[in-house]
Amino acid sequence: MSSKNWDATNVPMQQGKLAIVTGSSSGIGFETARVLASKNAKVIIAVRNIEKGNKAIEKIRSEFPNSNIEVRIIDLADLKSIHAFAESFKRDYDGIDLLINNAGVMIPPYTKTKDGFELQFGTNHLGHFALTGLLIDLIKNRKNSRIVNVSSKAHNMGELNFDDLNWVRRTYKPWKAYGDSKIANLYFTYELQRRLNEGGFDVIVAAAHPGLTSSELERHSSIVGVINKLLAQSPEMGALPTLYAATANDVKKGEFFGPSNWSEWRGYPKLVQSKELAHNKEIAKKLWDVSERLTEVKYR
């Protein structure tokens, strides 16, 4: 599949479609929401900070005055907040065309979520697992609906330790925990696609990664900050793999997209491969069962 120089101008019109983008007040999430809004999608900016969300809306409306966007509060590090978001959303809407699980935290000091999970695993994986499960009926309701999970090249460092998923016994290594959360995004992508296929549902579940993109994520690392200033691409470019996975006509179930140049660090989007371990079905199923138990969200 060639996506040579595929950019935001190639995104098809999204008239009549409803999209939720988590973590979309800045960075690639903001760019994803901005482009979808510019193509006439109804866009829900799902963020934990209402002020930042409103600023994002103002910015988009200043460029596209007729855009149909709203902000809704969700904290993916808090299962109660995720439930509240899903319940209020279901009261107002009966279907979702695009769920883009973009929000994430990267290499913070050791922190726990409200529910006691290690912050990166809890937010990046469990939060989105719970959100998707609570909204899955609305996604199944729509023809040609898609779910896009934003992973990372850091999934290459990931290898889940099921005996200590929350880093209670091990010495905390932020980069390793980040890699674990990002390979978890891929296990979730592939396992969810398998389950939807078995149920006969025509939903595309895809994954994307932004390569090395300048964003607020690196605020916990001065080294990453310096590298980003020198080498990182813009959020506009970093959002393209997500936008491709969400909207391009040739996307197939269970595919993974990233930048095309320089070892997938930057460039226009293309189909990429995750490491072999990410395709292990036994691990994916085990993670699924553990995730249902930890979040108490059961997929029907």
C-alpha cells in the first residue's frame, strides 16, 4: 500500500460522522480533532481539563467557524470519570463512527491512578479498554465504524510482567512501563478486532503511532525534550498516521500505521508492522481477561 505524501488534504469528507478523540486539547490529538472538524465531522474533544478543551475549540473555530465540536470531561486515570463520560454520552447520542483512543501519559515519576493502577498502564491501556467497552454498543450501531488506538515505537521495549503489572514489587522504570503500556495498546487492538470479527461485526480496529513528534508528552524528560527540538516532526505530521487509520479508504482490519521515513521516526504515513511479540494471541487473551477483571468492564 502506498501513501506517498498522503496528508490532511487527502482526508475524505466526514459529513454526518461523529468522532470522539481522547486527549485532544494539544499535540497530535488536537491536530486529529482539528482535521476531522475541518472535514465536517461532529467532533467530541474528550479531555480532563475543561479550560484546555475550550481553548482547543476556540482555536479550531477561529480557523473553521462552522465546525461542529464540543468538549466533554474524561479522566482516563479514573474509572468513575470514564463511567460518567460514557453514561452522559449515551444519553445524548446513539452511535459513534470514530473512537480515537489518543490520550496518554509518558514516563512520569511513579504514580498511581485513582483506582491504584500504575499511571501509564492505567491510563494508556486500562482507561481506553474501559472506555471502549462502555461505548462498544454505540460503535457497533454504526456502519463502517472504526476504533483507532494510538501506540508508539516504544512498544518495541514492551514485555508485560503479569505478576507485577502495577510495578509494586519491581524497581520502577518509567521507559519500560511506557513500552509495556504501548504494547498493551497493540494487544488490545488485535484482540478486539478478533472478537468483533467472531461476533460478525463490521468494525475496523486499527492502530497508529506518531514516530518522533513534538508534543507535551515529553515534559517529564529533558533529554527527550532536547531530541525533540532537534529531530521531531510537527504534531500536524505526527497526527497523519492516526488520521490515515481513521479515514483512509484502503485501511483493513487490524492494521498498524506509522511514519514512512527514517526508521519510522518521521514522514508521511504508511502501513507498518509491530514486533512479533505484539501478535501473541495467548498474551493478548490473558491481558484481555486481566483488563476486564481490573476495570470491571465486561465486553458483551
